[in-house]
Amino acid sequence: MTQRKRKLLGTVALLLLIGAYAVLAVAVAIVLQVRNVSKVAELVYYVVAGLLWVLPAGWLIAWMQRPDA
């Protein structure tokens, strides 16, 4: 697969990943608020959830940037 095709597929996949992750993160945040967890636990969740999406996005971007054979 050429780098150009990988970038196209990777861009679409990245947009889908971020959209799905945002929906999932909001759903978990709502559950935390309904269960009245402590503010510290909420803060920890928001920090972790705010940074966790970077790992799969980084792997995807690294795959997209791989040079052609």
C-alpha cells in the first residue's frame, strides 16, 4: 500500500476513532456523575480520558507516515 493510500485511510480512521472515543468518554463521565463519585475520582478520570486517545492516534499516525517499500 502506498503512503498516499495509508494517509487517506488513516485520516478516515483517525476521525472515526476520535468520534467514537469522545462518545464513549462522555458516556462514562455521565455514569460517574450519576453514581456521585468523588470529585478527585472525576478529576483523575478526566485527565486519563483526555490523554488516553493519544496512544492509538500516535500508532495510527506512525503507520500513516511509514515510507513506501
